[in-house]
Amino acid sequence: MTATARSEEPEGVGARLSALLSAEGSAQHPYCSSPDLLTGEHSARNLADAAHFLSMLHGRHPGVSDHAAHRIVHPAARAWIYRVTAGFSAERTLLTKLAVAVGPLPSTLGQAQSEAAVAGQTHALATLAQSDRNGTALGATLALTLDWRPIRRVLDAAAERFDLQPPPLDLPGLQEALDVATRAAETPGIERAILFGAQQLLIQHRGLWDLLETRHTARRDG
């Protein structure tokens, strides 16, 4: 790596986590904000598809934050994770209600393979959130909390489309999350683990958006 490349890297775990979200978060995936998903002629089926698969990934208890709560030990992160687990309890309730409100999962070619893929993602996230490497579970939960905002916009669109009133989002904000990451990253090893956990969670989210976009294309062209 050149000196110029090193100088362009953001400094500090908070800045690096923020840059990671900006580069690899759900908001950067074209399908997450696509008219095909949110407003187009196929949006009802696509929103129903998204609601069901997001419920498969994040609608079960225990979820990422619940698992992580048993691994996060830093005092600055303990109070934060309790707020996150409470917030995601309400989000799980919303996911359950949406899965009912949108009706059956849209029939799509390769259904069994799609469900198997999301089951694999769910297992990967549970493994990540239960990692014994100090910082990994925190990084995954930080990324989930911050990446949930663009996901929640999709859920809100689905709720509006299917006449469901979603509750206000009650999760800690960006600056608080970045402050927690900064205070918890007491060593370079913990910082690397936080960023690893965050990146791995975002990879799973992007994989889900890829899957949902592929399913939309299969229904449209099938």
C-alpha cells in the first residue's frame, strides 16, 4: 500500500465504520431504493417479498443484538446494547405484522433455493453475533443498527402499501453508535474485530438485496 493510499484512509474506528456504511451499506444497493421495489407496477409483490425475507433474516428471537448482548463486555457498550435489544424487539413485532399483512410469499422460480440461502445468512449472522473475538459481536450490532435505517424505509413503504401503521423507529443514532465504537476499541485488535463484524454483517445484507432483486427479475421475466 502506498503512502498516499494510507493517507486517504479514514482515521479512527468511528470514521472507518462510517466510511464502511457509506460504501457498503444497504442504502448503496440499487434495489433498496429502486422504484421497482418502492413505487413501480410490481412494487406490491416486491415489497411483500422483501417483508417476508427480512422477517426470515431478522424477525426471529434471539436476533443479532440478543446474541451480541451476551458477548459485549465493555461498559460503554453495555447500556447501548440494552437500548438496541429493546428497539429491535419492536422491529421484530413490526416484521411479524408485515409478514401477515402482505399475504403469502410471492411465487417465484427457485423458491426453495431462496429460502435456503436466507437460512444460511441467518446462521452466519448468529455465528457472527456469538463470536468470542472481542469486538466482533459489537461491530455486527453497530452495523445492523445503523444499516437498519434504509431497511426501515422499505418496511415503512410496505406498511403504507398494506395499510399498516408502523411504530416510530427507536434505535440509537449514528453519532452515539460511533462514540460507542470509539470507546470500546481500546486496542488495535478490538478495532479490527469491530470493523470485521460490521463488514460481515453488511455483506449479508447486500446478499439479501441481491437475492430480492434476482427474485424480482425472475417474476418480471418469467
